[in-house]
Amino acid sequence: MDFPITRRGITVVSFGFLVCVLVALISSLALRAENQIDRVAEAYQGFQDGKCKSCHPAIWREWENSMHAKAWVDEIYQFAANQVPDRETKCDQCHAPQPILITGVGKMPKLRDNQREVGVSCLVCHLDAHGAMHGPPASAETYFHANVTNPIYTDPTALCKTCHGQPSVPEHDQVSSFLDSRFAEKDQGCATCHMPIVSRLQSTASYESIKGRKHTWRGSRSVAQLKRAASLQLEYVSGEVGVKIQSKTGHVLPGGTLRTMILEVTLLAPDGAERQKQQIPISAKDGNRLFPDENRTSVFDVPSTTVGDTIKARLMYQLTPETPESAWILMAESVHIVP
């Protein structure tokens, strides 16, 4: 028996097939999205369970002693943030951000709901929306997560800019001034100074040490880093002291709006007694921060010197407005004895 196929029948069959395809496609996309969410959740759980630490012990030790790890729990930060109205939209999102490969490199970060106490963790800079971890070439293979080689980690300045280059958050905007410096012109980046190259085992899956960036991000909390940030030269001529500061940083100095440098000139008698002291604050509040590579000379009147007097110039760092003078950090010093 013949069964004639009508145009209406073809239309019904075609429509039914299209519906099936759409349902299958929607189900597949929903399943894929659910799987991605699961993989991101697994990464967070893995971090909490110590899998990052167990597989990358050397890098973990660097990170856990860094200010990135303490970005949320740091007492200085919490005190400062509590003074800011609406801190969740002005401060907190950079101190406990969601992964920036998910929210967008260079875009204002978003505050995460969980694990805030670990601050800027491995996941913030390396986890993508698929649950994969991004990194530089030569990343060792692992069974816990997928590896993606990403050229942005060769010079991670664009990553750094996400939190440290937002003009609307001047406390953290170091990258804007960096981009106009000679460091940027020479294709150097934030990592050049804040993530120096070291040789170490990248993970427990590695068989030999390789070169990689150190995950310490030393900055204004590091005495060694501060001492590298500037130099002083002192000249004394006929009752005047000229003190030249040479900035050696790739961004404005001091880098944060709460920080202050104090240029101090002291006149001491031969027996060490203080005869005169003058200070100049250098800060965002005073509107006189040093630009990258800037050389600046300040002149002090010292009219009452005698033979054997000591003129001492010092550049000191005040971490916060509440930091007492006894806790200021000496960055550079220059001494001249009056002949």
C-alpha cells in the first residue's frame, strides 16, 4: 500500500525536527553552563581544601606571606575601609575580588561572596569561567584542572591594571602614571620590580626548577623595596643645602594616597646636639608626589653652621597618617660635615 507524502506532512515533520533540535541545543547549553559553574565551584572548593597548596608549595609559600593574601584581613586596610561610605563599591572589590578573567581584565572587579579572608588568591588572577587555570608557557600539566597558556602572563601589567589602574580609585592607581614612564617605553612592566624572576619547582609535577615570577608583590610594606625606590644627594654651599631626590620607581611616589614621604634636613653640632630641623611632606594630599624617574631638588636655609657641624638629609616613609614618627621607615640618607 502506498502512503502519499503531502506538503503539509513535510511541513509538520520539518517543524517537529526543528523543535527537537532546539530542545537538544538548549539542553546542551544548559548542561554546559551547569558544568562550567560546577568546575568553578570545584576550583573554589579545591583552594579551600588545600589543593593549590599541595600541588604548588613553593608558589603558595610566596603568596601566603604576601600582602595579596592579607588584602582583606589586614588591620590597616580594614580600619581605612571602615571610614569610607559604601566601602563595598569603593574598596572591597579589589581586596576580595571575583576572578578577573571572568569579570573582565581591566574592568572594575566585583566583590565575591565567599572566601574573602584569603584576599587576592590564586583564583583571582588565574581562574576562568570554564574552571581552567591560565598561566605563562611551560606550565606543568595537572589532573585537577585544565591549563591554558595565556600570553598576558608574559607581561601581566594588564592584569595588574584591573585593581591598580582604576582612575576612580586613586589609592590603587599606580598603572596610569607607569604608562608614561621610561619603564613602559622599554617594555618593562609591573612584574619587573614587584615579581622578580626566580628559579624553583613550579609544582609537585615538575622534575626540575624553571624560571618564573615570584608571587610576593613587595611594595610599601617592604623596607628593601622602599630603599630601592629613591636616592638622595646633598650639596652645601654658603648657608644653603640643596637636596636632590631621584625617583627610581616606574609610577608616582609615594604610590598610594594614604602614604607620605618626609624629606628632612637636620643640623647637628659636633657633640651631636640637634640645632635645627626642617621637614617637607611629599604626598597626594600635599599635591607634590614625584613622577616616574623625576629628579627634584629642594633648598633649605641653614645659615648658622660652624666648622664640624653635621648636615643630615633623610627621606622617610610614613605608611599611614596614623603611623607615629618612631615607626617611619628610612628610605635614603645623605650626610655632609661642614669643613
